Amino acid sequence: MKVLLIEDDRSTADYVGAGLREEGHEIDHAPDGMTGFELACTRSYDALVVDRMLPRLDGLSLVRALRSAGRNAPVLFLTSVGGVDDRVEGLEAGADDYLLKPFAFSELMARLNALMRRAPGRREETMLEVGDLKVNLLSRSVSRGGTPIELQPREFRLLEYMMRNRGRVLTRTMLLERVWDFHFDPKTNVVETHVSRLRAKVDRPFASEMIRTVRGSGYLLDA
């Protein structure tokens, strides 16, 4: 899923963001309510995780404004404001669920998954297929031609991103931002190393090559 996290506390944002990315989800972060409102109005998200106590625009006002603007993505309040009246106020403002700080990441993930299951008209994508290469997003398993392939978590994220963008040239910068969440060049060969490892597992044991290098541009995956 694609999640917008609106949270001004840097340590909480880093913790939640790292956990969601490790689970294979895509995340954008807004450090204040106004930035969060602008992102939520201009981009499409499967869910929003919103702190109540935000600078520039508080969480309650943010959610009310989004609902008034017709933005109906599920909202989970993640906050230390936890009285009964506070929870009722949050739900009546348009939020779908409420989780108090401190929290366990496993519970946050379970609540987001529950929101996704309840989202009207949503059909959760569970399988990616390109030719005879298959990725099961629920079991996080990979196979090609019926042969299981064992991948490390980062290799899995790299393959998932490439399969979601089959036939499209993905630059090194795109891979760094989407798979590693680096918005700068770390001046290492981390992309090249992981692509090489992925090829060794996905391509070399099989008759045809699916991951290709586009000289001077990046990488492309297709059947």
C-alpha cells in the first residue's frame, strides 16, 4: 500500500517509515499538517497515518478539511492524546481508527491492514506476475517456472518495484529513492550490487534473461 505519514516527531516518523518500508510498502512523510494536507489533496494514498498535535494545521482540522474536500482515504490517528472524549472527537472528525502512543509497530500494521480490508471497492493486489516469474505479496515468496527463489528483504523490495514497473527503464536514482529511500547519492555501488545478486537468483539459473541493463540509463525487467 501507499501510505502518507503526517508526523512532526522525527524519531516516530523514522521508526514508522522504516517499518512500513521493510514490509514492502511505499511511504511519503509530511512533517506538518499543512504539508500533509497538500500532499493528500494532490496525490493518491491507500491510507493516512496522522498525529493529532501538528504544527501549522492540527490533525483534527486536517482530517475535517480532507473529508470536506472529498478525500476519503482511510485515516488512522496515531497520537498521545488518548482520553475517551479525544477519541470520540477524532472519529467524528472523520478518522477511521485511533492508536495511542507508545505503540507496537505490529499493532499499527494490523490496524492498517484492517482498514485496507474494509475500504469500499478495494481489491488488494496479492500477486505480481511477469512471464513465468511470480511474486506472492502475502507470503512474500518468489518463484520462477515453479522453482522457489529465496530472496533477502532488500532483494525482494527491489524485485517487487521492478515488477510493478515492468517494461520501464528504472534509473539508479529512482531505485535509490524507492527501494532504499535515499534522496541523495550515497556514492556507493549498492544498486549495482543488489541488481547483480538479484540476477544471480532470478536470471542465471534459467533459460532466458529478464533483468536487463540499459546502457547509460538504468535497468529494465520484462519477460
